[in-house]
Amino acid sequence: MEKKLFSPYKMKDLTLKNRIVMAPMCMYSCEKEDGIVTDFHMTHYVSRAVGQVGLIILEATAVTPQGRISHQDLGIWSEEHVSGLTKLTQQIKQNGAAAGIQLAHAGRKAALRDEIIAPSALAFDEKYKEPKAMTAEEIKETVEAFRLAADRAKRAGFDVIEIHAAHGYLINQFLSPLTNKRDDEYGGTAENRFRFLKEILEEVKTVWDGPLFVRVSACDYHEEGLTADDYVSIGASLKKLGVDLIDVSSGAVVPARIHAYPGYQVKFAEKIKHGAGVAIGAVGLITTGIQAEEILQNDRADLIFIARELLRDPYWPRTAAKELGTSIESPKQYERGWIF
Ligand SMILES: Cc1cc2nc3c(=O)[nH]c(=O)nc-3n(C[C@H](O)[C@H](O)[C@H](O)COP(=O)(O)O)c2cc1C
């Protein structure tokens, strides 16, 4: 029987050749601090396309310079970024993978020399700067920055856009009551805390009609924070807003100890998938083909996101296929590798 991990997956006009997604991973490699794609990014991402990953999602890519996690982050805040990103999507696609980009703003988790912003003036911990609470005008400008970034991503040839609403970065800071202490229409009730993300999605959709993902942190690991049950409601709202898939991660909103074990976030993925009736990507310590196949066959998620294992093994899809007793196509230049 065909393994589900190697079965195609269709979203809108895009068909992924398998269910394996390279999860976004910051490479902090823009040494010139200009956010422009470097030779390293080309080699890094294109290797995983050659390695037969179905969808490659680029690392958190900053929609404004102030929204970078570090000065070395990849950026999409200006027209100067489009040509490097275009070359990258072309190469990824020529090698048979689909190309995605994670649009991000770090908010209070930016480790930058200049001023940083957040919903409320609360530092993450003593190592981080205290952010400035955003004005209504700054909220508007940031929503607009996501729209402009989505338009650039479209022109650069991306197949998928993922909005980074996880890991305690700016959007997550609006969603969580632990980090959002505003008393205007962006704070207080769950509906108000969701407003910033809602406006971003509405604006992005004015320029983007392709597959749209949102990455969430489905648990704050804090007794006054958000839980997977809250994210079932958020998931239902995201579905209504036209989001095609929720990529379910967890934590990093406030400092907290997380007990991580193989597949430790899959329970959140499964809950949101069935509670909100939305397509889901599972991520977090998924490292073997058997684990991935179990998650898909038991209908706990629709796509499998792999991060660190793809750093260790750029050809992980082949490793997983061998483990599952099947084989996958190789790039045609490598077919001789199968002839003895
Ligand atoms: C080097 C590195 C960089 C990461 N950068 C990002 C990022 O840019 N955006 C994001 O949402 N998650 C990021 N993550 C988290 C991963 O996408 C993933 O959720 C996490 O590593 C758990 O999956 P894994 O066990 O397969 O590694 C990063 C992880 C690593 C190891």
C-alpha cells in the first residue's frame, strides 16, 4: 500500500508531491545586515529540494527591519529583496519542491540595537529590551507591512505564504493575555486580541489568493495563558478567514519549561484539526518515517513539518522512504546511483 507520507497533497491550485515540509528555520546568515538572500541560503534550501522535500518554507522573514529577530535575519521589507528571493524560488521549484515563505515580525523578541515594539511595554525577560507599546498608527503600519510583504512574496514566485503567529513573536504577543495588556480594541477580550492577526490576514488576502498557512503556539505553558482549547476557537476563526492550514507549534510566549519528547506537539495538532475542522501541519521532534506515517494514517495531521532532522539529513525523505520499505524518485541526474 502506498505510504501516506509520499502521497500528494492538494491545496487550491497547488499540489505538493508528498507530505514532507521543511519547517521554517532562521539561519541568521545575512552578514551584511541587509536581509538579502545569500549564496548560503541558495545552497541550504536548494539542497533540501534536491533531497525531495515536498514544500520548503523559508525561515522567518522580516516584514520590517524593526521586526527582525537579529540583524542577520532574512528580509522582505523592500523591493531590493525581491530579486534574490525570486532566484531562490526558481531553483527550489526547478528541483521539484514547492516554495513557501514565513512572514514574520519579532515584536518584543527582537535583539536589535534600535527601538523595539510590542502590544505592551513588557520585556520577555531581563536579557531582552523593554519594548515600546505600539500606537494605533504603528499597528496600522505593521498590518500594511505584512500586505506589502505578501505582494512581494507573490512576485518572487512563492507558492505558499505562512504567517508567523507563534513562538512569542509579535502576532503571538497580541494573541496571548500574558503579553497583551492593552485597553483599546486590540486588547482585553479574545476577540480583541485576535484583531491584529485578523487584520493582517484580511490585508494579505487582498494581494494573495494562494495557499495561506498560519503557525501558532497552541499552548503558552502558563496557568494564565492560552491552551489548545483556546486555539480550537482561534483555529475555527482562521478557517473562516480563509486560512488553508494551521501549522501547530507551542510555547515561547513567556519563559517556561517545556517537557519535549517525540511528537510532543501532535496532541495539540490533533485537537485543533478535529475541533476546528481545519487542515493541520504537525511539528516537533518528528524524526522518523514511522512516526510521520503514524500521524498521517491516524488522521492527526495533514502535513508533517520537519526542522532539525533536515539539518542533520538533507535527504531525510529518502531515509524515511527506506525506513518505510518504499522508494522515492531521485533527481534524474542521480538515477545512475541506483544502477549497480
Ligand atoms: C535553527 C532553528 C531555527 C528556527 N527558526 C524558526 C523560524 O524561523 N520560524 C519558526 O516558526 N520556527 C523556527 N524554528 C522552530 C522549528 O521550525 C520547529 O518548530 C522546531 O525546531 C521543532 O521541530 P523539530 O523537532 O523538527 O526541530 C527554528 C528551529 C531551529 C532548530
